[in-house]
Amino acid sequence: MHPDVERLVALLPPGPDAGDRFDWRAVERDLGCRLPADFRDLVTVYGVGAVDGRVMLLPPTNTAHESGIPSVGQMTPSAEKTAWLDHTKSTYPLWPAPGSLLCGLRMVDGNGDLWGAVYWHTTGPDPDRWPVIVWERHHPFVEFDLNMTGLLLTWLTEAAGVDFDRRMVFGAPHSRFVHWRAERAMRERGVDPWEYLEPLYLEANEEWEERNLVGAAPAGGPGYESGPEPPAAGFEIPQLAVLGITAAGSGDLLITASVALGSGAAGQMTLTPPLGPFGPVVEVSGPEGLLAVAFGADVTAPAPGAPLLVSAAEPLVFETRVPASAVLVDATWPELLGRFRSGTSLKIVVQDPAIAALRAAPGGTSEADDVVAGWWPPR
């Protein structure tokens, strides 16, 4: 066993039913390259599954896997699947060119939606010397002189020094790995496989508040502020609503959506063209997993070149075009639209500093989050 995997097992026991067997010669023949030795051992010892429901160890295949977790091949940006790198300011070539990116881990947010990925930077002929590159949604690519297991070890051992809401995993010794079959069996019994995280994050949140909410000492106790003033009447955080979706004759998907403030909200919000500095993110998911994704989807605003103003009296209505290349499965947009009656849903996310500024303004909320999301079908 690779020594880094041995160290990982000591921090993160694989758990029941862990480990998967693959014909590595067949896998690597299909992918067109040899995979790093530590990753092969990771899959053999842990198998396809997730750490804390946030970091997924991908199936080492070129096509769909029975787990529903996107495979290495599906998550790797190639000439046929460019949506992963579109609008990310990437200068990396597409797979299988030398120096391209090959994906090994998928990261999701607390809702299970795609948050980022960990790639190998395929520099040189020796896979065991490939560094890894982390890409998080709306953030630049960051390269680490580590292998995939070394990155997991770093996340597990250094998590305590990272703000709890920014950790990719909670950290040792609390983090757990759950194999996809074990997760499926738990859910069939009505058990949440990640339930253990709730009290951990509640405790971390309380510790964070103790460190940061200091000042006046009202009757609630010494060293605490009474909290933010209640929102002004009629104030609501910005709302993003999907108004409709349709398949265009070109094969692309057209989404009509709006950003609005609550009735009676004072002032206005000016978003950054094209719609947030990076453009919106669109994700389509079904019971079988992620079906399509586009980063920085194209936006048509009502008046090109004009400021993107949002006020209580006048919402911003816009149209987003998602290319056919964003679909990750063997389907077209018209075919995917037919699935929206049976558990498939679309999510659109906009990130903009103006959203955080509005929420941090007097009468806003205490959490200056810069992201707003909307769903279809509406929730």
C-alpha cells in the first residue's frame, strides 16, 4: 500500500463495505494513461464514495458508473466536454494534451451541488510526480505540489485552522468516509449518512460566535452583543427566480430568470456584467447524479451595455443560454426537459459582491453572503 494511503487510513478509517476492485490495465487503457499509484490504492482501499458528503472519490472509468457519481472521464475537460473550463480563465489545454487536467476528486456544497474539482496536472511522463490542482466555483485554479492522497491528508489535519464554513471536510478525527453502496443502503433505511456532522458544525458555529461576537454585555450574558437589529419592514434578501426554460432550435437551453428585491426595500443593487464577475452557474441534477453543468453561462440582459440595476420596483429579467456541450450524459436538452417531472431539477447560481453589500447594509441580514440561487421547478 502507498505510504500516504497508510497514513490516511490511520486518520480516516475506510468503514464498512469500503474498497472497489478494478482491472487497472483495462481502466488505464480506456482512459489513455497510467494513474498515480496512490490513487489506485485509494480506490482499492476506500472505493467510490465521499468524505463528509463533500469530497467524492471518483470512479476510475471513462464513462458513467452505477454509483451515479461522475467518473474520472466525465469530469475531465476534453474537446468533447469543454463546459468544465469555459469562462474560468483557464489556460490549460484540453485532455489528452500534455499539461492538461485529469480529474480525480469532485467537491460539492452542502446541498450536494457541484462546488469544484481536484485535478492532476499531467506534466511529464511519470504520473506519480503529477501535482494536483484545486478549482473551486468562482475561484482561481491553485496548484499544490502534492498527490491526491496528500491533499486529503492536508485537508483532514489542517481543517481546525480553517473557518468552519470554508472547510472542504470537517477534519480528523471527526470526518468519515462512506462508500456509495453503504450510503445508498442507509438512505433506503431512512438514515442520513452525514447526520453526525450537524452537532459538529453547531459546536463550531458556537465557538466562532464566542470569538467574534464581542462588545456590549446585555442581559443575555457577558461578552456578547444582542445581535443585529431586526430587518426593516418589507426587506428581503435578493431573490433569484427561474421564470421558464425551453430548448432552442440550436440545441442549447434557454433560461429566463429574474433577480428581485423584496417589496418595500429601500435603494437598489447594481450587479456586475455579465451577471456577477464570473457569470451564472447552471447545474442540472437528477436521482442518478449530476446531469449537466455550465460555468459562466452566456447572459442576454434587457439593455446591453446598460448597468444591471435591481430595485424593489423593477426586478432584473434576463436570459441565460446553456450550450448543448454542458450536458454530461447521453442526452439532449429536449430529453432532459422531459425528466423535470420525475425528480430532475435545475439550479442557477449568481455570485456578485453587490449581493453581499446589500445584505450587509443597515436593515439587511448579518450574513453578508454574495451568492443567490434559484431552482426549476420552483421551490
